[in-house]
Amino acid sequence: MSDDPQDRAQRAVAALYGPDRASQSLGMQILTVAPGAVSVGMTVREDMTNGHGICHGGFLFTLADSAFAFSCNSAGEATVAASGQIDFLEPVAVGERLVAAGRVLWERGRQGIYVVDVMRADGTLVALFRGRSHKIGKTAS
Amino acid sequence: MSDDPQDRAQRAVAALYGPDRASQSLGMQILTVAPGAVSVGMTVREDMTNGHGICHGGFLFTLADSAFAFSCNSAGEATVAASGQIDFLEPVAVGERLVAAGRVLWERGRQGIYVVDVMRADGTLVALFRGRSHKIGKTAS
Amino acid sequence: MSDDPQDRAQRAVAALYGPDRASQSLGMQILTVAPGAVSVGMTVREDMTNGHGICHGGFLFTLADSAFAFSCNSAGEATVAASGQIDFLEPVAVGERLVAAGRVLWERGRQGIYVVDVMRADGTLVALFRGRSHKIGKTAS
Amino acid sequence: MSDDPQDRAQRAVAALYGPDRASQSLGMQILTVAPGAVSVGMTVREDMTNGHGICHGGFLFTLADSAFAFSCNSAGEATVAASGQIDFLEPVAVGERLVAAGRVLWERGRQGIYVVDVMRADGTLVALFRGRSHKIGKTAS
């Protein structure tokens, strides 16, 4: 198999997305893949709204967390989230199309720090995510 | 209507849970209600698993975020999350029953800070959440 | 030497405080020591004020971070901070006496999560800190 | 007086740095100023070391917090930190020269989110900071 980082990232993300029932059941699609940087799309559904009638913050986090997971697993080593932090910037309505763009900020040994921008189609930021990753040592693909 | 804080908390939580399609579609139930402290239950389903075969961190966050939302809205004033932070402590498997217990740490004016412990039925911690809330000025119930 | 956890905590904290020039030059004192829970005192000095004339947030963090460090090193294994998060709740004036009370929330293997309440003498909270610790494997005392 | 954003940023930062005894007593210098983005330098002193003999994390936070404060006050409106989060990436030794480069990520109304990279002279990251700011409504300069 190819050792090209781009090929490896695409294989690793496909291998992780295949069995990812959560991301799939929420209608997420992989939009772009590069080593350490994956973006994911999702449209907000009726069943994602909270008691205030807007998108439940949990689904904004889940979208960002998926982009984070695909980004930090893109080198093909099984990696999990140790923690995540999100700032909610704007309310998001049903039907809105969102893109979560993840990228690595720093990595050394088993530890990594990633950020994810969650945006509307027009580029408006709706949430900012930062996560800390931890490699668990198995090879994912 | 009663001005008793416990009565008001129960009314406010019921009013917020009623239209909360997200929490309901994920199978969350309100377990206990006190002023500033609400606990919520959820069982991890097959469609909540990620590519590593364990519960997607996004659903642990969403469960905690719901407990946070019910806790910080329990005084009857519409309140939203400004930010949330979660530490993932242990992997969670399909079929596990989780409880998220929220409570206020601090509140002044429109600002509040809440914590949520996410536990298995036996009390083992699986995630720790902390959120910052912001009152938006309308009365929720 | 005694294997009593309380004795060990007192030895470990004394061994760490002795060469800690930062905590000492800021006038911090160890107030109470228990396994996993150490409180530290400090009085805000003129040279700790920022351009708004109040205590620079960095010194509130530093006080909390010291209480965190003593708490997470109290078992005698060298442990460092991986990350820290602080919410600033109230402005603090010159001359105010502060107490930072740390305690462990969770620990497993090399990882730990600690919280620190930073309070005035009357118990008013002025800042809330949460940190993630990482054991580095050497024995500190 | 000039309404040019760059002139205003330089005036606002100078007005805040002048009475900032904390930043000055720690030997911080303002390196570069642009609207929403200020970098600050500091050399680690003997009295900044902790019990492990390395720079106390509190001083890395304080350096980042100063860069954050100057960045978020650079429009001339008095602004304070609501919260700050730091990831410690590498130990820092006495004598090392550090630069903290702050910049705005997002701002709306009274709220803002800023990041600060803390680096060695060679550009190596030693800490990553993110803060949430809150305008308090007075004009700083």
C-alpha cells in the first residue's frame, strides 16, 4: 500500500467512517481529507432541536468532535479524545447546513491538540472547538 | 401559581423538556429535579457508537449538556450555554445506562457556572463536564 | 519512613514547596495538607495589579495552579500539569487575602483531574480552576 | 486624535501597559501591536521556577494572559477576561526567552474569543492559550 500521507489519510478516514454509526445516523458526510485536517458536513434536523427551538448544543459538539476524531486519526494510528472544549457563538436553526473544519495545532508523541471551526455555508462561525487527543497504540487501518 | 422554588423548578424543567426533540429522540429521561440541580438518564444505543465501536463522545457531551440546560433553566428564566468543557475518563459501551447529574457551582446576574458528573449506574465516573451559562432575559415558563 | 498517606502527603508537599521559588516569591503559604487536597494562601500585592488596577488574572491562576500542583503531587510521585482552565468570577483588589483550596476529582493510572476554589477570607468565590495532571514517573520524595 | 485603528491600538496598549505593575514586574515587554493582535516577550527568571526546577505554569499563563489582555483591549474599550484555558506542551527552563503572540478569533457585541501562542525564540510552541473576553463598557483610553 502507498506510504503517501494523503493516501494514508484517506484510507484511515474511510476506515473510521465506515463503522461510525453515530456520524452516519446524524447525516454527516466527509467533505475534505488532508493529513491532520478533515472537514465534515451536517444539516440540522428537526430532531436536533432543544427546548428553545434551536439546534441543541450537543449536536454542534458532536459534529465538531467527529471532525476532530477524523483529523486526529488521519495518520492511521488509533487515537481517542481525552477532552473537548466548545464555545457557542450563535444560535443555529433547523435546516441550516453546517461545516466543521478540523486541523492539528500541535502533536508530540501520543498527545495532540486540535481545533475545529464550525461554520454556516457562508463561512459565519457558529462554534469554536478545541480538543486534546491521545493515541492508544493500535493501528486503525 | 406557587412561588416555591421546588415547584418552579419542576414546572420550568417540564416546560423545557416538552418541546426538546433532541433529548427525547436520544431517549433521555428527567430523573430528579431540584433548583439548580437536575439529573438526566440515557441508555447508549447502537446508533451512538463511533468508528472505534464505543459510545461517540458527542453523545456523552449531549447528555451532560442536557443536564446542564435543565439545571440552569430551573429558575424559569431562559438561559443558554455559552461554553462547555468535557473530560472523557472511560470508554462507554453500547447498552450501558448512564446518569448525568448537574448542579450549579456559581451564579451572579446573568452568568452561571455548572458542573455535570456523567456516571454509570454503579456510580463510576465516565465523563466530567463544566459549562458556563448566560441568561437571555425571556421567561421560559 | 511512615507509609501513612497523611504523613506521605505532608512529606511530599514539603519536599515540593522547599525549592519552589515561584510560590515563595509570591508569598504563598501552605495552609492545609491532606492526601489529594492541599490549600494555599496568598495576599494580593501592589506588584500583582494589572492596567485596570485589580489583581492580574495570571496571579489568580498561579495561586490556583500551585494548590493544584501540591494536591496532585501529594502522593509522592512527580506529577505535572497538562492543562488548566480558570473562570474569573469577581475582581480582586490589592491587599485581599486569598485561599486556594485544591482537591482531586478523579484519578486513574497517570492521569488526574483536580479542581481548585479560589476564595476570599469570607468564603466568597473569586475564581474556579480545573486542571488535568500527568504523572511523569519519578518519585518526588 | 487619530481614528486610525493602528494608532488607536498603539495608544490603547500603551495606556494599559503604563499602570500594569504585574506585567512590568515580571519583565514583560510589548513587542508588536496591531488591532486585535499584540505580542509580548518575557525571559524566565530564577524566581519563576517551581518545585520541579522548571518555569511554574502560572507564569506561562500570566504571560499569555497579558498578551490576551493587550489584544482584547486594543480597540480602546475596557475589556476583562471571563475565562482562560491553557495547554502546557513543553517544560521551560530558567533563562529561556519567550514570546506570547495573541490574536482575536471571534468578537461580537461585548464578547470575544482570543488565542495566544506561547513560543521560544526559535518558534517552538511551549503553551497554547484560549481566552474569553467581556467588555465592561468604560473607555480605556
